[in-house]
Amino acid sequence: MSPAPAKHLTAAAPQPRSAPGADVHRREILGIPIAMIDYERAMDVMDRMVDDRHRGWVCAAAVHSVMVAQEDALMKRALTDSVITVPDGMPIVWAANRLGEHLPNRVYGPELMRRYCNRSVERGHRVWLYGGRDQGALVQLALNLRRKHPGIRIVGGYSPPFRSLTAEEDDAIAEQINGAQPDVLWVGIGVPKQEKWMVRMRSRLDVPVMCAVGAAFDFHAGRVSQAPHWMQERGLEWTYRIAQEPRRLLPRYLYTNPRFMLESARQYARERRAASD
């Protein structure tokens, strides 16, 4: 009796891996898809970007960011085309929860930077710093980060002038960043300049993670103090910031905060009507 023919086993084709952040639930707030996420999950997405060498950017959206995006197409692109846009401000969290989400807290840009610096030490990520009020502030930031996160690998940094950079200066910065081969590029040059810079420079930079964190550079450099925790939890940080920089920040908050409250109330009313139809 002839032996049965051998069966040839075909290995199953490997399933394609989803892009970092693709499985994160998002809630649209005034046209901006905000990731319903906490610090740990946000950092996991950033780790995936590094591991996969997936080039993208991460935004931290507060009220000011969202309202600027209502009138600025490039800013809106920055917030909508990011790998994730995290809820940086408590009013964003409140607006999402009023629309039916269950976010326990925000993902605050300066705190995300602090926590991810710890993780960067654990994982050996190479870090680059773009921002700061001046080169002295940037040096102080790097010193503070090295003191608070022993072993962190800061491989470069630059504090750009307040004016727009020339094409030659952009080329030089891109060459410098790519030459250092960082895994994470922190950007702290203020809203909306930092978000638009990431969109404009993304295709020219090899670094997988770019993350805009606004005033985090000033806070971590010790140049500006942060609001007490109880004020942050109650969404009162803006009053503390106004007291520090009234000329710069008072007009911003007087313009954006009431508009956000009105527009988010309108969104809530629209969605309630749609649900009842």
C-alpha cells in the first residue's frame, strides 16, 4: 500500500501591522479629532512610532490651539493629520465628556514631556530639543533634564530666532537634526508656530516622533513657574498664566475662551438634536 502523499503546510501570511495610533478612539471637538487617551497610552503610541520608524507628529491641543485651527488651514491640518492630538486643556476634556466621553483627565504637554523623558531613559531614545526663549534658556533646559532624568541622551538642540527662518537656515537645521539621528524631537516655539513648523518640516526630517509641547520648555528650564496642581485640575491655569504674562496672554484668553465655550455649546446642542430626530 502506497503511503499517503505528504501534506504541504503553507504558512499564513503575516497580517500587516496597523499604523501607530490607528486604533485610538477619537472624539471630534469643533472639527478637531481629539484622542480619547491617557498618558500611558499616548506614550505607547510614541514608542510604536520609534520602534516602527514611523515618521509623524504629536500635538497637544488646548482651547487656544483648537480656536486658531478654526481660522488657520495649516494649523487645522497639523491637528487633524497628527498621529494623535491629545487633550491638553481641561476645557477640552469637559467638552468631550459633555458629548458622551469618559475622559478622567487631560494629557498635559509639559507633563507628557516629563513622563516621556523618563521612558526615553529606560528605552535609550535619543532626544533633540527645538525651541526655548533663547540659547541660554535651551542650555538650562538641557541641564535640568539631565539632572531630573539621569542618563537621558540629549543629542542636540537649537533655539531659533523669533523671526521666520530663511530657506538656507531651514536646510541647515534639517541637516543638523538628521545628522544627530534622534528618536524624539521636542518642539517648543509656541502655538501655532510649532505645529505649523512640524507640518512644514516633516518630510525633510528622519526623526520618527515630533511632539509640540508649547510652554513646557519654559517650565522645565525653570524660566516660568507652573500653576498649582489644584488650579490645573479645576481648569484655572489660564488665570495663573495671565498673572505672569498679562500683556501677551490676556487678549488671547479673552478672545478664545468665550468663543470656545459658545461653539462647543452649539456643537452639543446640534448633536442632541440629531440624536433625538
